[in-house]
Amino acid sequence: MGVPALFRWLSKKYPKIIEQVIEENPIEVNGVKLPVDISKPNPNNIEFDNLYLDMNGIIHPCCHPDNKPAPATEEDMMVEVMEYTERIVAMIRPRKVLYLAIDGVAPRAKMNQQRSRRFRTAQEAKEKAEETAQEIERIEASGQSIDQEVKSKKSFDSNCITPGTPFMARLAVCLRYWIADKLNTEPGWKNLKVILSDASVPGEGEHKIMDFVRAQRASPYHDPNTRHVIYGLDADLIMLSLATHEPHFKVLREDIFFQEGIYKACFICGQSDHMANQCTGRAKQKQGQYDEKGKATAIKPYVFLNVQVLREYLEIELKVSNVPWPFNLENAIDDWVFLCFFVGNDFLPHLPSLEIREGAIDTLITIWKRCLPLTSGYLTNSGNVDLNRLQYLVTELGKQEDDIFIRRHKNEQRRAPPPPPPPQKRRKTKANNGGVYQSLESSQTEIDNLQTSSNNEASLPHLPIGMPLLPVKGFDSQLRAKSNQEVVNNRQELRIANINAAQSLKAELNSSGVSVSTANSDIEINKNLNSDISVSETIKQDTDEKVTLATKRKADKLDNEINSEGDDDVNDVDEDSPSVSKDSEDSIRLWEAGFKDRYYKQKFGIELPNKEFQKNLAKSYIEGLSWVLQYYYQGVPSWKWYYPYHYSPFASDFVDIGDFQIKFELGEPFRPFEQLMGVLPAQSKEHLPVPFHKLMTDKDSDIIDFYPENFKIDLNGKRYAWQGVALLPFIDESRLLKAIESVYSQLTTDEIMRNTTGSEVLCFSNSHKLYNKLCHLYSNQNSDKPIPLDPTISDKMIGFVSRNPNFVPKSTFRSPLIEKNMPDINDDRSLSVFYYLPAKTAANTHKSILLRNVRMDPPVLGWEDHECVRNGGRGRGRGRGRGSPRDDRSYHNNRDTHGYQNRHYVPDYQNNRDMRSYQSRSYIPDYQSNRDVRSHQNRPYISDYQSNRDTHSYQSRPYQSRPYQSRPYQSRSYTPDYQNNRH
């Protein structure tokens, strides 16, 4: 995950880092889809050597997508994963290495976050199942029958996407089958080396990739001009790519600015042509044998984040001239990456004073620049932080905390909507013929008024649409069965039906103790009801008025069908998440005096002053920052370390941190089943062998306290529950391992294999030079001892390989997807071996330097981009960055992308930007704006590139300023008057 919303923030602050990906689509001939031939040149006019796939960024959207129906079966999910992966490979067309990395067992520091996510997922799934059961019961009570297929349908538990589960074991087999099929059939794969690091190999996927990159980079055979592409959805891929100090790196991901809309469907049967209140209980009818003729969804475009262009921006942003040593961009980039960890990472809670949407990164950069002359050097060095130098930065940040909290509170007050008036004071005035009802004090009068107004045709357009919002017994079943299209075509009929339903609604509300305050807005829920969250929906009438209707929903239980229009930033707001609870008032009040006492009292149960606790808390946090930095630059420093608190200290609590002694013990990773027991809730126990179930559910279990059925979520000043802190107990490692040890003897052979640490697999076709060299590994005389790869025939790739005991050359690879009619691979002509990286030593430690003989691409940024960054740019994550193209050619909008990278920038004086540097520039008249028309006719035409005219000659010639030549002004230079908005 990394820093929330970092990708969006960077793409708007530094807009030229984003490049649109040109993609060639498969063609269909006689109903048969022909795959893209990746042996052809890349349509992006650049050839890439290595492609790295963080597969969890593919697996999750394929198994539970948000823009189309979820796959019906597990085999459907496997096919989705393979097709998605094939699309990315066809898009990039790597020439040397394809690396597929699935998350394995994570370090203990990451398991805390994984545990929180999976417990939330299970809680949401439980509440969704309860709501579905209630809806089914309601439909059956109305006299309708429901197909057994709908009633018995079980929702997909995404918690199975965790190392050690049967699902992940089957996925690894399917991916090996897919790789072998491509190596046997695709000409573009004949020279490709494919590495599969599945869930049995310890480590997070993206960090296994970076271990590979760093190991190759340390080799004397490495080509420093290797072109890398890494795909994934996590923002920390940006920092990891920068940390390699390989300049030719690009991050590939879906375009988050692509407006597609949120997929909405009935949560009872899963179909998209109606909502739950219209469900008839019928199972979905397949369109085609495999439902392949179902409604197609829009294909999201992809974008590159160009790391080299980001390095250009950072060189401008981070350059400090008043330091007594030469500026070093590589060290400065490392410091910038380290500063980003303060704003957010997967291993530590961020500091209370730092929010990326409030410009936290800009604040830290400003402080860093101010402190750098005092520190006698950079904060970091190849993954190690100097704590004495860091003390300057955190001290300065601590001085600003009070101002930050006060400013945040003022901004929140300014953005907050005005509170609604008391219900008894709201009145509806009579309109025209008196057809609009008046809201009265009592709900009885209001509902009676609804019934009275139903007889007046003139009033109908003013009545709310979409009732009933709460389940109403006896509600007209024909109305519920109507499709969305019928709803549109029969608005008048539905309005009358809604009004007639008011009688049933009245009886239902009166019997349940619910009072209606106004007909067009709020439904107040009796406090005695078990309700945690009230969520409002917005429905548009024909008159384009918006009527807000409130419904009773529990915490963490908003389904797609009740969402309003979502934010376009998928990283900022998750519209599927619950809103604020009624008890969400911030009792810490960081903007008021005494906030630190209240914070420690409520979050830690500590009364201040308590210097010892504050020191231990600060030390644990500094340990965490050191651990994260080493993890990103050198690999896992400790498998066992973790931050043992739910909350962070304040920046002002970091005192004398230079005295802290930070050391890590490497240790060993958990086994897959041990991690599953540490992160899964009891509701997901089916993904574990049966002997483990009683440890999670039996009240007499020694570790039953690790699996609470209910847990508190502290909003911690946030708006949404998913942003809050899940207050789960931390796992005691010794107790956990002791309890697990007692059931290991009951495991089957297959379960023992699933609980075993695996190895990466290297595959290649019989056309590759390595094939004949490594075939001898499978002779009877050979041992399983690893042998080194020969860089002269492996495209300079180093490492060790050994025989794969699960592979037999030229045998038949049985298809794992029988139901999808995928054939066996007869006479398999690929080769598969185990692959190992060289052991880490002091000699091959990663260094933050550019390698010799690296050739940098031509600079992309122009003088105005430099001026924009130096003058502060736009760093709040909203709107378009000031350094973006002045003619609004945006990669996100897919306009003029074919020639955008190589164009010279032409300034746009009309927009009055960068005024500080205008006076020294020559004036260029703007004929399109009717200025200087007196001499327009007699002058040669000057192309106006800003208006997209004469673009055919724009690429080939640089911008040249021309002196103003006008007859009345020939003897004097012209100085524009920007203050009066002229020119």
C-alpha cells in the first residue's frame, strides 16, 4: 500500500511523469480471438528488457472486481488471472526476463496490517450475508419463490488470497501451466526467461522483485542501461523503483483518472440489471456456453510512471545551494524516499501531524532543506539513517505541530456542510394550486399528507422517488420485479405506487418505533434499535432536484447499490466503506491546548508526564523507520520485528534519538500455516486444515483471545471506518507457535507440502540458449546441488539453478483447468529449474549510486517546468499541476499522446502564469486574441502552438522567441504591463 494517494498526488504535482500506454488489442476472426504477437516491435516505440509483475495486484481485481460481476467459479478466476497477465505481457513485450511474484509469507511487521484487513473483510462478509438472508426472507414472505441456486450461493472469501491456502496452491499450478503453454506456442516467448515466485516463497511480491533487481545490479555483468517495467497497484512501487537507482525504470498501472463508474448489482443474486429491491430470486441465465456473450465491460487504459522524469523533477525540487558540499542527487532521492515513510507506510501508523492531502511531503521537504546545512550531510546512506542528523528534522517538525493541528481544524470547519435545521422547524410552503404537501410536527400528519396529496396530479412531480427505503411487508411484488429500464419508462406509475406504499410504510414504521420527521429527507431511527451508522442516498428526480433519503445501515456495511457517485480517486475515498458513526466526535481535539495529555490518556491509557513510556514509544517508532528504510534498500533486516502499538507518538516526542541503539536480528520467516493462524479470523478457518479449527473457535483454546468475534474500530479523527484503527490484540509469537505445534502431527501429506517453504522456478523454451546447457540437470548422474548460471548465455543474468523434482522434460503437462476445456500440453518443450539468488555479502551490498556507462535519456522538462517546481508548483493533490502541459494535452485524456514526449514547450503568456520571469522575456504578440491588430496584416504568420494550430510542424522545430516589431515601437523595447492584465 505504502503512502495512501501518493500516485495521484505525484501525478498532479509532477504531471509529465505520466505517459499513456499504447496498447494493441487482440483481433477476432470467425469468432476466434487471436492473441497479440509480442515478437513484433513494441507500439510504444521503446523496447523493454525486463517486466516484473506484482501478481497480487492482478489476483485481487480478477477474483473480486469492482467494475464487473465476479467470476462464478474458481476456475473462472484462474482464467481471468491468466488473461489479465497475458494482456500486460502483450502490452510491454519484454525481451529478456518476465518475473511473476506472488506475496509469500510476510515479515512480522507487515502481518499486523494483514491481520487488520482480513478481520475487517470477514466482518463485512458476515454482515453482507446477514443482509442477504433478510432480503431473501422478505421476498419469500411476499409470496415469491427463490431459486435454490440463489439461496445456496456462497460469496467469495478474498481472505483465501493468503499464502498457505489451497486456493494459492492451485493458482501456482495454473500459472505454471500457463507459462509452459506460452513457451510451447508463442514465438515472442522463445528467448524469454520466466521466473515464477509463488506464495510458497517467503517475502512480499514487490520486495522479492527488488531483491532480484539488486542482485543483478551488483553483478559485474549487469547492463546499467537495462530497461525495466514493474506492474502493481501499490504506491510503494514508486519508492522501490527510485531506491534501485536504475534510471530506466517505469511503473505500469491502470489509469486511475479513467472514468468508468462503479459496478452496481443486486447483492442477492449478483446480477447487474436490477437492484435488491427489484430482485425476483431467479438465477442468472448464461449468455453462451460459458456466459462469454454477457455484457462486455469497458477496458481500462494503462499509464506509465516514468521514474527518470520523476528524478528530473526531484533534482529541481531537492537541490539546495547553500550547503558546503557538492549536491548529490542519489543521496537526495534516498532522503526523499525516507521522508515519504513519515507520511505513510505498511508497517507504522503515520504521525498525527502529517497528512498527504495537507501537503505533508512539501512540508517535510521544506524542513529538510532548512536543516540540511546544519546536518553536515544527508540523512540516509544506502538504506541506513543517521539518527543525529534526523534529530534536526523531527525537532523542527515538532515545533510546527500546534500550527498544523489548528490549521487543519480551521480547514475542516470551512469544508464541513452546515448542520441541518431541527426537524420541527422545517416547513414546505404551498406552491401554485396548493398541491405540495406541508411538513408538520408529527410523522402521522406527514404520512397522512402524503396520502392526501396522492390524489392531486400536480403534486406528483414533487414527491420523492424510490420508496420504500426500509423493508415494507406487503410491498407490491410487481414493483420490485421491475427492471431498471422499466423504472425509467414508467416513472408516473411508480410514483403512484410509491405513494400507495405509504400506508404500509406507516404501519411498518409505527410498529418498529421509527418516526418520520420529513417526507423528503430524514428517517430517524429509534435509539433503542441496534443501529450504528446512518447513510444517506441521493436520488435525482425528473426536475433535477436532489432528495436525500436516509436508510438504516450497520457499520462497515455499505453495498454498491446504495452508493452515491464515487470520487474519481480510488486511493482517496472508498465509496464502499462505511461512513462516520454517530459517536465519531473527536474527543482528542488536537487543535486545543492539552491535546497531548488527552491523546496519551485515550490512546495508550497513560497519564502524563511519563517520560519513560514516551521514550520507549519514540524508540519503537524510530526502530520502525530504520527497519522500513533497510527493507526498501537492502532487503528484510528482521523477520521478527514489529511495531507493538496501534498509534504513533508526536514529532515533538522524538528527543535525543541519536542515543538510541538500533540493531536487528534477521531470524526466520513464519511457515505458511503459522502466518495464516496469525492473520486470519475464525470466520475464514476453512482455508486452514481441520486440526487448526478448534484453536480458533474452542473457548478452551490457549489462543482463543487472538480471534475476537467483535472488535472496536477507532476512527481516530477520520471520516470512514476503513480509515480507522482496528483495535485487535497483537499476536504473541511464542504462544501461537506452541499451540500450533500441538496439531502438526495431524496434518496430511498434501497439507505438509503446503506448509513447506518453496523455491522460485525458472522456465524457458527449447529455443533458448540455456536449454541445452541445463538439460543435463535431469540426467541420473546429477545431484540436486545448485550450479551457477553462465552470464554469457543467460543474457547476463546471474544466479544458481538446480533440478526441479516436480518436472520431467518432454513429458505431458496435465491441464489443471478441465472444466474450461483447456488441453494438456503434450511433449512439453520447455524446461523448468529451481532458481536461487546469490547470498548477500558485504561485497554485493546495494549502493545508492548510478553505475558506470549508464546512458540517460534526453531531458523531458523544459525551463518552465523548472520555474514551476522552484516556485512551489502545486502539491496538495488537487487539480492539475502547474508544470503540466499548457495546452491541456493530458495523458489521462488521451489527447495528442503520439507526439507529446518529444515536443518542445511553448509558453502560454495568455494564462498569466510564471509572471516572475516574464519581464526578461521577449514579447510575442497574440494575434488570436485580437491584440496588436494594427500591424497584423503586414506581418508574416507566426504559428500559435498553444491553440493546437500548425501542429504538423511543431515537433521538428524548437521554440524561438522573436522580438516585437511594430511600426510605432521600432525605436524602443516593449515591456508588457502584467499588473493591469494587459498582454
